[in-house]
Amino acid sequence: MAELCDLVEVVENNMECVVLKVKKGAGMQLIRLGCFDGDETMFRLTKGSSHTCTMFRDGRKPVSWSWGESGHTLVCDSLHKCGHMVKRCISDDFGIYMGKDAGKRMQTLHVRSLEDMKGRKEHYKLMWWEHDEAVCIHKNGEYHIWVMGLEKAKEYVSGKIAVEHISDIYRSPQTGCYIMDIKGARK
């Protein structure tokens, strides 16, 4: 099954937002992802500490909703899932920085395709507490995602980068959580 990154192309990537255009004939594959109607033509996601996702659809009014530090717009589960799928596509698959650090945003303004970030060095930090299955993953010094289970977290990271170094597990003296550093280059 295709992923969202296979069904869209980056048509704009600036300091304020990323605009994805749905490739021609991708409607049925969008439906198969589980939360789209198949008539979507474009997605826009704003950058920063809060995100506003706008979904443009053929023959219908655009739909916008937001989430982040400034709060969130109440939306149905499928729209919530759509927004996070768009964000994951942009930040995970295309590697575009979506956070509030302007310097980091500038470093990924050149990204227009999946190939543009290949070879870029990335540092992942896996953190968890004893007797807790949830693993918090930080990417390049910022929160990225939660994954259930250490093995799943390592699989997630090794799916994104060609692993060059994995540290021994160590314990944070400040928080008491266990930490593992993984470094490598984007595939």
C-alpha cells in the first residue's frame, strides 16, 4: 500500500508553511489510507509551535483546523488523523523541519522531494522509564514521537536512517529515565 509521501509532491516550502499537491490519479490510494475522501487536491500545513492544516478538495470548500501550543480546534477523529498524517509525511518522510526554531526551518527550505534529504546526518534519542513500555523519541534535540516498545522504537529509527552509531544504554541523572542515542544518515 502506498504512503502519503508517494501520493503527493511538495509545491511550496517556505518559512511559514508547506503545501503538498496530490498527484493526478491518486484519489483511490488516498481513500485506502483510511481518513481521506479521495477528492483532496492539496494540503497546507503551517510551521511553528502551532499547526494549521488546510485540506483543499475538488468542488468543495477547504477545511482548516489547528493544534499545538495555542490549543486545538475540535474536529472528528478522521480529520485529526489526516492532519497528523500530513505532518508525519512532511516531517518524517520529506524531512522538512516544522517546529518554531527559525534556523532549523531555514536548513530544510530546499526540500522539494524525498531525495533532497538523503545523506543528511540525524541524531535520535530514545528515552523510557523502567517498567514502562512507552518510548519517547527525540530527533535532532526536539520531541518527535512516542512508540510502544524499545524494539519498535529502534525499528522506527533504523527505517529512517542508515545507523552509524548506537550508544550503550545510560540513565539520566536528572530524570532517571533510560536513554539510547542513535546516529546516522537519512536513507
